[in-house]
Amino acid sequence: MNIRIVPANEASADDLDAIFGLADYPGRCRCQRFKVTGWVWRDTTHEQRIAALQAQTRCGDERSPVTSGLVAYVDDEPAGWVAVEPRTAYPKLLHGSSPVPWRGRNEDKQDAGVWAVTCFAVRKGYRGRGLTYHLAEATVAYARERGARALEAYAMITEPGKEITWGELHVGARQVFEEAGFTEVAHPTKRRVVMRVEFGR
């Protein structure tokens, strides 16, 4: 595959729509699970989630100094997405209702120097090609270049013969982050681990 990965503000709204689609989990959530402090399905409409993603990415604004993720193109077709930005941009990660428990970690949740990878979406027709591995690797260089002190992810543990739904696996599998150079720093639940890269200064 000829893969090109760019900051999401360099993509168009149509590119994002092509990646997320409309019918399945990515198309309905639009990467808002960790952005909405309440219950995403109750407290927002589909139209609001679409608009929120476009605003967060600044899609179509190539001069924007900030965005909320990266977009992968395969042979110049929009094919994949990964959310990556300062951890403080995800309100639901910072509260007690977070689906990512803080048990076993003693650190400042408001440390803007720690960035987070929270979501992958791969367009139908491009799944099963290992695109999430390329996207995870790209987050490391991207966060480092923008001054992050550390980058973390909240991966699911996959086991042979045990199915994990797409909705659960949107955070990425542990082996994806291991391949990208992340190491496990916490194991807060049976099926979830916190993976992290320390950049140092």
C-alpha cells in the first residue's frame, strides 16, 4: 500500500465522512466518546457529533496550528483516522466516570504535556490491512514534534478465540501500541492496559 498520513486539518470534511461512514459505530460516534462528559448517545445528536468532529479537527484549514488527529490515505484515498492530542482535551478521561480508570496511577490529570491516543477508525474496504499499526506509529512522531512530554493510550487486550466488538476496540489493541514502541504502565482492568511512550526533555 502507498500510505500517506497527515494532520487532520489538512483533510476535508468529505474525507472524514468517507472514513467514518454513517452506519456503524465510528459513523455514529464520530470520535466523541471521550469528549462528551455525559452519555454521548443521550447528550448529543448525530448532527452535533459530526459538527463537533469537524470543529475539533479544523478540517480544510491547512494553516491551523492545532487539530485533533491524523488521517491516513491509501493510494490517495481517505482510509483511516486516529485521535491524538493533549490528554486534557478529553474531559471524560479526567473524571471519575471515565471508562479508563486511574487506579494504580498517581499523576496530575491536568498535565497538558501528556498526550493521548483515544480512537481509531478505518474505512470499510480498508480494514484488515494493518492500517492501525501505521497510524499508531505516526502518533509518536506527531506528538513528539509538537512538544509532548509523553504519549499514552488505553488499549484493549485481545485473546485468540475471544471476540471484541468494533465499538470496544476503537481504542486500539495492545499489540498495535507495542509495535509502535509503547510500554505498559498500568493494568487497571482485566481487559484494558495503559500504554505509554516517554519522550523526555
